[in-house]
Amino acid sequence: MPKTALTEEEKLNLSKKKLLFNRYVEPGRLCLIEYGPYAGKLCFIVDIITITRVIVDGAGITRVKITANSKTGILRKEAEKSKVLEEFYKSNLGKKMMIKKRRDSATDFERFQIYYASKELKKKMNFLKSQKKGQSKKAKA
């Protein structure tokens, strides 16, 4: 089947799809490992092997010994010097990761304390809400 030229509408749709995706895989990017033995750890993309494989390196990751681009020591020094990890932990995803880590490491007693505190907070909020409603009814009458 011969290829036909794209219509203006199809070109517009393609350009919109390209704009939606803005997190590209490129050397030097900071990324989060989603699964495997290093899941939840941060790393840097050092080199791209194929469309599905990249070489990564980071503080908590042991790198496969392949001579490619930068050395681990240099990468670690540059990451510390530029304070990229500190900036990441200030971002929304970094904050969520820290909260999840704290939540996962909580003991049963800490979970109970959180449960009890939230229960007490809800009681106080409902009490204040009922007082506010009572005052507004008196003011109208």
C-alpha cells in the first residue's frame, strides 16, 4: 500500500501529541528507578544503549563495569557540587517519596497515634463547624 501525504489535520494532531510528552530520555537526566532491586532509588542516565536499555549510575546503585562516557567518581562529585539531589527532594515527587518512605517505616504505635490524632482533629473541626452554624442562625434571627 503506497504512503499518502498527511493532511493538515493529521499534521496538527501529530504536533499536539509531541507537545504532550516533555520528559525525554537523554544522557545526564536524573531519573527514578520504578522496579527491580534498585526500585525507588535515584540515578543519572550515563549512556543510551538501545531504545529499551540505558546505562545508569548513582549514589546507591552499583554500575555495570562498561567503559562508557563518565566515571562513577566524577558523576558523584558533579552531583554533589551541583546539588541536583537536594533540588529533587524539594520537588513534589521528592516530597512524595520522602513521605512514602516515612509512612512505610512507621511502627504500629505510630500508625495508631496518627489515626487517633486525625480522629480528634475531625471532632474539633465538626464542633467548630456546628458553632459557626449556630452563630449564623442567631445573627439572622
